Amino acid sequence: MPATSQADKARAFRALHERSQAFLILNPWNLGTARILERLGFEALATTSSGFAFSRAQRDYAVGRDAALAHCREIVAATCLPVSADLENGFGDDAETVAETVRQAAAAGLAGCSIEDSTSRPDAPIYNFDLAVERVQAAAAVVAGLPFPFTLTARAENYLHGRPDLADTIRRLQAFQEAGANVLYAPGLSTRDEISAVVRAVDRPVNVLMRFRECSLDLTELSALGVKRVSIGSGLARVAFGAFLRAATKLRNDGTFNLAAGAPSVREIESFFDE
């Protein structure tokens, strides 16, 4: 694998957001899936907190900062592609913890990361507005002091937590922009009108999450709306777990072994790891 500096990866990642055509950033959950996605020709990768948690037999948000950043370092080492990290809420409520998380993320070799305004607490899932902005400001201050263009993505999580408030979501994204975020992201938007409204309301690249059950728009259509980056989060991990569950359940219930249809051979998988 040719050596590529962190600064080179960071500049390449930032440049992807400046193109007219949206790019697709996929989410590996281990070293093998990272290498496969690179060999398939994708231009950048992002970690998935839930996909990684599932691979460790844990719930999403149950993985701590040390384990998450160790995982990031492994993914970075496995590929020449720029890697952005899903760092949940920064692993703490206060702005100082978020800043330290972003500092450690940059030291892990990443080209970027995302910080969300979700608390992970069911009773109060979204940080109040002022604290949410303060947390992004703290993260952006760390990024501003780095010697390379680390890309900070700020996430407004209303739609993922039963709060489909487009006006508040836009207000938060606009404030995150002013606080210094480089990319803005409101996971859970699903309609053309919602996505278009967000893109028009901000002056930073917008990432859109496309969940497989809601994919009525394709990459070309999203580009036409002004979207710059499209991710699928834990989608690939859940597809893989779904295939595993269906096969294992069939073996358990039927005792039959005709499960190979569509499965790659051992050699086909190994070919992705050949140097």
C-alpha cells in the first residue's frame, strides 16, 4: 500500500466536498470491509458507530472513546483513503470533552469527524440550542489550530429522535455553520423538499443519509439538489448482519445447506486483500 500522509488525505477529503457532483462515502465496520471498499473504488470512508458496536456485541453508543479511537486508527492504517469518524456526541456532554475528543481524533490519523447534538438519553435526546452550538465551537477551535484541513461535520439529530422539526433543524445547522463546522448533516431527512430546504438555507457542504428503505432519490438527483456528500451509515453492516441472520436461521430451522447462492468464493474475498 503506498504511503499517503494525513495532510494529503485531509486535503483530498476536503476537495471531494468542492465538486459539483455529490460523492458517496461508505461505512466499513472492520479492516476487511475497509479494504474491500477501497478496492471497489470508493474515494473516502467513514466509520459507523453502530456497525462497529454490533461487531463487538454491543449496542450503539455503548462503545467508549478509547475503543472507538482505537478502531479509527485501525481503519486509517488499513487503507490509503481519507477516513472520517462517527464520534457520536463526542463522548461527553461538555464542550471541553468534545474538544479533547476531536484533538484525539486528529492525532489518530483521521481526515475528519462528525459530532452530533444528540445526548443518547431517551428522556432528553437533543442538547439545548446554546450548549449544542458551544460544543461545535469547541470542536472547531481545535480544528482551526491543526496544520492540515481536518473536516468537521456537525450533525443536527432531531429527525432521528422523533422530532421532525425542519425549522429548528435548519436553525441549528445555520448556527453550527457560524460556529465553524465545515460540513452540515441532518440525518433522517427523507424528502426532496426537506433536503432542498436545508441545502438552500446553509452555505456549507451538506451530507445526506440515505437509508435503504427510504431511497427514493438517487445520487444524480441528490447532486441536482445541491447535496455534496451521501452516506448510508450502518446500512452495509445491517445488510451483512441480515444475510447472516437469514442463513443461520434457515440452518437452525430447516437443517438444509443450500445457502451458497450469491455468496462469493473464498478466493474472490481473498483477492481484495492481495497486495
